[in-house]
Amino acid sequence: MGKKNSSQPTEAELEILQVLWDSQPCTISVIHERISQHRDIGYTTISKQTERMLDKGMLTRRKEGKIYEYSTSMKEEQVQQSLSKRLLQTAYKGARMKLILHALGQQKTSKEELDTLQNWLNQQKEQTDD
């Protein structure tokens, strides 16, 4: 069996993880089909990448009849936190407000997003007042 890898997934690995987070377990055929909807990629490429991810401990697989079904052993939220932390440190030198303002400035912010942000700000203010 593969060894546990604490490194962050590559862009190609993230594509596979996103398919699996949406619906797992999946066969390589399903993973390939989903990724092929937005990017030209070969079945063999997906197969090799999946095997490497299995070796790294990012995926698990089980045999169902004559086919293998893959699942992720990485939690989506943990990967997102790790990647955003790295982005904050490397691209923004730890400047959280620059990152937030840049992210919000990329496209029109919806009322729901603004409400969520306002609620979060209110909670933060309450915690600092204590």
C-alpha cells in the first residue's frame, strides 16, 4: 500500500480530487470523462496520475467486480486550508487583507456573499471586544 503524503496536491491531482469530492467512489473512466469535459486529456494520463496518487496515499481503491473504484483519503476542507495558507504566505507575504480584497475584487460580489462577510466581521468584532 502507498505511504501517507503530507505535501500539497499538484494542479493535476487537485482536478482528480475535485471529481472524487463531488462523487466517490469513481472509476478511472468516470474521472477521465469528468475532467475531459473541460480539458483535453488522455485516459492513460489520468490512469497514471491516479496510480501515483494511490502510491502517495492521497487515494484509496477497492475492486468492484473487474474494475477498481477510487476514493480520496484527503478531506476537501483540509486541502483548501493548506493551499490558502500557502498562497497567503507565498504570494501575499502574510498580508491577509490584501488577499481578501484581491479575491473580492476579482468579480462582482453578491448580496449573499456580502451578508456572509458582514456576519463573519460581526463575530470577529464580538470576539475582540471580550
